[in-house]
Amino acid sequence: MKFTKRILPVLLCAVLTAGLITMAGCTKSETAAPAADGSKKVLKVGMECNYAPYNWTQADNSNGAIPIANSSGEYTNGYDVMMAKKIADSIGYDLQIVKTEWDGLAPSVVSGKLDAVIAGMSITEERKKTVDFTDPYYKATIYALVRSDSKYASAKSVEDLKGASCTSQQNTVWYDMLKQIPDAAIQPAMKNVPALIVSLTSGKTDVFVTDKPTAMGAVYANKKLVMLDFQDGNGFKATDADVNLGIAVSKSNPELKAAVNKALSGISEADRDKIMQDAIAKQPLAQ
């Protein structure tokens, strides 16, 4: 893992960090030591760059977007990018975003191609078998999206979606939620959120199950859609693992996990909500 640090000998540690970092017994730093040429180290963060309002691709650097490292001429922005900036700044690293397909995100952390994944990823027990997670950086409750002219637009509970054709993104907890819809006509999972929205707006499917920010972003951008906010226990049954989103890091890099957790502790829930609202307003389809 490129981000893995080794403990330096006591004398070297004291020389490098004297006057810069408070240390107890020369413990490992939570900020990055400069590289040999004096530059900062790079934090390689993976995301789809195709999952608004968490992350998306755009053609320029407007609204604070940053270049995608492995895609020439393309830029990315969104909640995940904004949070990644704050974290990288806090721990003293330069940020590099690497566009990666959803199914390749966790394996890329394991292989060392990525230092971290910030991509709206739920902290599930299955994923924890291969990667470690930080504290949650966002809580994303589960919602249903339907067309405004659908017979399901007035649904007040999951039960009211009975018999609906439904789908969600592959390898997500959202797709697992479809089983809670009575007599659901569950369609094959789709590769990404844009494909799901096209399927919904075109009438190929009745219900798209997703998380709140994704639903909010879709409705903001497409007035033909409505999000169903089921109240009083009438919604999808979800555990904390289903709705708490974490930052995936290598199991062999506890130093990075500790540093990121410290950075997250300095970002209040109110600040996180504001960052999400900003992301929803900035997403390309909302402009």
C-alpha cells in the first residue's frame, strides 16, 4: 500500500518532527511528512465520478471542480469531492481523484492502487472483510423514487408499492431493499445511477430505491420524478450499516484511518448537511 508508513528510528523521528508535530514517544504522525523534494504526499481517492450528488464528471473546473487524474480533460465535483478536499487539507496531503468503476473501488484499495474510497459506500459487514472503514462521513436514509404521474406517487408506505416493477444499482444495499416491497417485480440491477434514472423516466421501471441524497439530486434535476418519504415506521427497514457511509481504507494502514477520523471529527453535522445541499445545487443537471 503506497500510503503505508513505517516507524522511523527514534533519532530520525525527533529530528524531522521537532517544532512541527507534538509527539509522544515518537508515535506516527497524523499529518504527512514532506517528500524528499519538499512536496506534499498525494492522497489517491477513488470514486465513480458518475453518482450525483456524491460525485460526477464535468468538462471544466467550474464550481471548484478538480481534474480527474486518470481521465484527461475531465473534472469532478460533488459531496465526496468536497469532503475529500477538506480531509486532504486537514491531514496535509495533496488530493488526487481517480475515476473507478463501482465494483473496482474496494479491490483497488486492497491492491494499493487507491489510498481511500470516498464514494457513498455503506459500511457493511461483507465489505469489512476486505477493507477497513472510517467513522461515518454521512448518514443516508433509504428512499423510493417514482414518476410524478405514476400510480405509486401517492404511496404512504412500502406496502403501498405492492406489485411494482423495481430496481436499483448493482452491489448496493439499495438493491437488497427491493425484497421488502410486497409482490415486487424485481428487475436486474443496473450499473449506475444515470442508467437507473433513464429507466425510471422512460417507464421501464416503476420504482428506483436509493438513498436520500441521490433521490434529492434526481428530483432537483428532473421535475417528472418524486421522492417518497415514508413516515412513522412505514419506510424501508434498514440497519445502521445500511445507511452509514464510510471512507474505505486498507486494513494495513491504521495510520490513515486515524488521521481521517480526526479530520472528520472537525466537520460538524450541520457543515456536512450544508456541503450536501451545495453539491445538489451544483450538480450539472440541476443548472
